[in-house]
Amino acid sequence: LLPFVQKDLDMEPGGCHIISGVPCITQDSYKMITIAHPYLTELWKKFYIGNGNKVLPMDIEQYINPLAIAVWICDDGCLSFRSRSYRLDLHTENFSYDEVKRLADILSMYFNGNINIYSRKYLTGIKYYITCSGHSALYKFCNELVNLVPDVMKYKFEINI
């Protein structure tokens, strides 16, 4: 991502962490610091207000496309196999229910399966996330998006259906 990063990636070791008030065990991860480029600053202003609270821009539709969805899954998605079927969870817990509903509606333009919004109770209150399911729809969706991501992220789309 040069010249947009300040230095090499930093590795954060996995282990016991508190995420959104919930104790979790995480894997090793990497972080980077981007430069203060005017374009990145304008994007930040669209998605964050005040002291860094996330918001969904009114024109979010213009930012959502297959590549954006693939990046979203790589960043905040989790493909899992439960109860004899696959599902894709998109973690949207930082948004209000109405914002999550808007995201689910936009996602339905690209995903032709079941899209549901579920709630989860945290110490800070009820939060919402999106789940996509449906055998053939999920298989087709993942196969279309996997080619948009680097090899190191392809595991996010591996479904052995």
C-alpha cells in the first residue's frame, strides 16, 4: 500500500482480549498506520463523527460494489459451518439497527440468498449483525468474490459445499 502507509506492518500477538466488552481469544493480527492523505481524511469524515464514532453515510450505496463487499468480508466477515449449513456473518455491531437494515437492503442487491439481522447482547447494550445464508446463493456469492481478494485472504471464502 505504499506510499499510503507510514511504516512496515506491526504484528499484534493473539491471545485473550476484550472485544466490545466480551472476552475473546484471538489469532495473531497485523496493523498498519496510513498517512494523512486528503482523500483518506475525507473518507474518514464520511464514516466517523465526533471522537471517532462510526456512522453510515447517507450516500453509502455509492460505495458498495462487489469489491467493497469482498473487502468488508475480509475485514469484518466470518464464514462458518453450523447446524449442517454454511452462513456468512458480517459484523456490523457498531451501527444502529436502522443502519444495519440499510446495509442489509443494499447487500440484497448483490446476494440472492437469505439475509437476516440478528441481535447480540453486549455489556454496552444490544448490537446487530448481518447473516447471509442459502446453500447455492452463498456458494455462488463466495465464488464471485474470492477472485477480488489477494491470496492471503482467500480463506475467508473457502466453502466446501
